[in-house]
Amino acid sequence: MEGLLAGDDAAIRALYERFGRPVYTMGLRLLGSREAAEELTQDVFLTAWRKAARFDPQRGRLSTWLMTIAHNLAVDRLRRETGVSRPHLVLVDEVPDQPAGDEEFILMERDEALRALASLSMAEKRLIARVYFRGMTAREIAEADGIPLGTVKTRLRSALIKVRRANETKDQP
Amino acid sequence: MNCPAVRDRLPEHALGVVDHHDATAIERHLAWCAACRKEARDLERAAATMAFALAPAYPPAELGDRVIGAVGRVSAPAPAPTPARRRGRRVGVTLLAAALVFAGLGLGALLARRDGPPIDPRIVASQQEDRASKFGRAIENAIETATANDPGIRADIGTLAPTRGIDASGAALTLMSRDSEDQVVVWVNRLPREQLPYLVFLVDSRGNAFEVSRINRLDRDGNTMVAGTAARNLSRFDRMIVRNAGGRIVLSGSLAPASQSG
């Protein structure tokens, strides 16, 4: 990160080589066009450089920090352009089981993600996907499905905790 | 926003769908509430898992060069700052310190303390929020006093949150004036004395850090206030970090114009 702070080409390249594809993937899946995905990718790495001093590895992984930046920028852009966030939807259960990437890091991250998401029921996957990939709020889902807002919030939290526990199990030696 | 209200919104916050107003309120709460902050980080990590579950797409080969080039361009050295402004009067800091003392907010009361036996975390959180609110009001009153002496003054304030493993807190204030030297005031609470000296930095949006103060002494509870002037314009700095003698960041936080931070 010190290299990133200093604008060091090698550091930026190393960061891009590791995370460029997942960031671009996020852009393409949520924004729906290659042009938008490329713009998003550039914005994400610029933002990462601007915020590099704020990254604290003791608070979380670099991948979490960077993908959170990517997701927030993508959702912000959707809201700015459409008023509401309704990205081109790729539901988790629609994602193919076999990843097409070839880098070890991407394979490992995706494998970990799919394993963690496997701990969720189909209904929980769909619920999280509606929020994360479509940008729907708990209130919007409650209104659309005709269920109490509190129920949606509880289910969301429960699903995230399941994923968190799956990640914790994975992290244990 | 109190702990139950924040916890209620944390899943949506982690999934990136709370509006900016609520997000700001939540982040402000997370800056000082370690328990909610831990919950938030856990949920954020779970949410970030979603990003890697997507079927990979392949960016064009030249995108990497464009990204690296873009970052390289904006990270190039900035043009030299404008010539020095008129220096001389040092208003503000003394007045602020006096006003805070007058407001009955000694160092121990300014920031959360943990004296005595353990108590319900919800009560601690409530007390912390109450103290933070009083601190904010005292700062506002103090700034009004400073402004009366220097109408051109601008004040940025913020709370400093600890990094994991550190049980400390802090707050910071910068005063920027067209007619006098810019000034910095930093309060810290419960910093370990064995990690002295601490260095205080301001950081701008491009990641440039500027050392503004050094903490050489702490009282027996790890508290102190340091104040000083800066030989440069501080208006572009929006974040403060405090590093211990080993260079580790122990406190950090964003600074925002006082008029927007209440």
C-alpha cells in the first residue's frame, strides 16, 4: 500500500493484476456494458489510491476493502444514472459452478465465495442477491413481497451471518 | 443514531444500499463505537464475498495500462502552493482550550473513560454518545468565540477512532484563517504511555501526509491535549492519523467542517 500511496507503477500494476478482473467483472455485471465496466475499473483504482492511507490491514482484508469500493461506486453510478439501482441482474444461483478464470487468486477467491454462499438456502441467496446486485433496499423488498420490513431485515442479517460463519470456518487452520 | 438503530441498518449498510445521509450517520457512530464497528466489519466482509461469486469477465488487455497511467498522472507531484499568507496573529487555540475548560469538559470528561467496574455496554455506548454530543456543543461554542475574534476562520473537527487492539479515543480540530497561522488541536484519551512518542499527521485526499504535532507526554490515564500552529495551509487535509513510536497507526478519523459535523 505504501507503493500505491507513492504512485509507484509497480505497486499499482501488482494491485491491478490481482484485482483488476474481479473489479471489472463487478462493473460489467452491475452496469451492463464494457464501457461502463472499464470506467468503473479506472475509478476504483483511482479511489483506492486516494484512500490508500485509510486502509488498515488489521481491520480487514485488502480484497474486502477494494471490492467494497467497487460495489459502492457501481451502486452510486446506477443511482445517479437511473434514480434507482436496477443493475443487470446476475443472481448468485445463476452463476455457473465452474469459474472461467485462470489465475490462482481468482480461482481461490471464487471457490471460497461459492463455498460460503453454499451455506445459504435458495431463498437467502435470492434475498441477498436482490440487495447486493439489484440495489433493492429492505423496505422495497418488504413492499414488493408483502412481508414486514422487520422480517426482511432479520433474514438479511441472518444470511450475512451465515456467510460470515462460513468464512470463519474457512479461515480456521 | 444509537447502537440499536445502527445495528438495525448494518446489514443494508454492508450491502451498500443505505442512502448517503444514513451512511454518514452510521459511519459517525462506528467511528467511536467499537462493538458496532466489529459487527459492521464482519458483515462487510460477508457482503464482499458476493463480489467474488460472479462469473469472471475478461477486461481488455489495454485496460491495465490505462488504469496504471491514470493513477500515475494524478499521483504526480502537485504544483507548488501559493505564496505564504499573512502570518502573525494566533487566535483560536487558547480561546478554544479556555472555552472547553469553561464548559466543564476536562480531558477525562471530553472522551469516553472506563473507570470503575465493568458496566452494561449499552450504558457505556449511551454515555459515550452523550459525551460526544456535549463535546460537539462545546466545540461549536468555542468556535463561535474564535470566530468573533477572526471572522475569516474555518474550523474542521472530527473524532479519532482506535485501530484494532487499541483501547483509546481522540478528537481533533483544525483552525484555518486567511489572516493568521493555521492551528491544530488534538485530544487523546487512554493511549498507552509505553508507546510514546506519538506522531500526529494530517492526510489529504491524495494520501499526502503532513506531521503536525508530536505527543511526548501523557498523564497517568494516557490523556493529553496538544495544540500548535502549522507553517502551511491546512485546508486541503481532511483526515488525521496518530502513529505510535513503532509507526503503527493507533488512531484515525476524518475531519469535516464544524458546521456540517454536528
